[in-house]
Amino acid sequence: MKNSKLFKQILKFLIVGGLAFVVDYVILIFSKEILKLPILVSSGLAFSLSVIFNYILSIKWVFDVNENNSKKKNFVIFIVLSIIGLVITEIIMEVGCNYFKIYYLLVKIIATAIVMIFNFITRKVFLEK
């Protein structure tokens, strides 16, 4: 039963993460290609806006949030973990794009996969009962 609950939670997390990725990717492309913002600014903006989207769906649908914590405390935990994820993303974007000269959209996919694993584990540990 526990494995079934975990499987469902991972599936929900992947759905929410997939949708957040689409938000992130679209904003990244728009910021970089249309607004002509630098890659790290575009990446940071896209990531930040997708975090807000992700927070709302994660709290409402994915994680069994610890109700003993205030909503403010849960939000702060979520944001701190997301900022760490943003730092990881920015490092991967910097190294992949500027050091290895890999196309930024490919690097973004790699960064997203790594940060998704980080996000699931840390949110499960720090947000759930």
C-alpha cells in the first residue's frame, strides 16, 4: 500500500513538474529570443515564475503537507528549496552554455532533470508529515 501511495505521489509530482517545465521553457524562450535578455537572466526569470506555479499545485495536489507548520513556514521552506534548485540550475546553465558551448535549450533539459530529483527528495523530507 505504501509503495502504491509513493508511486501515485511520484506520478503527480511528474505531472506537476512537467507542467511547470512547460511554463519554465516557454518563459525561457520568450525571454531569450523575444525580449533578448541574457541567458542567466532569462533562466532565472523562467525558473522563478515556474516555482510559483509549481508551489500552488504541489501544495494542493502532490504533497501531504505538514499542517503543524504554518502556511507561511511551508512557503518559506518551499522557496528556500527552490532557491537552492535555482542555484543548481544556474550553475548547470553557466557551465553547459558558456563553458561547454552546448545549446541552451538542451542544457535546460539536463538541468531540469537534475533539479526535479533534488526537488522531490527535499520537498518530501522537509514538507511532508
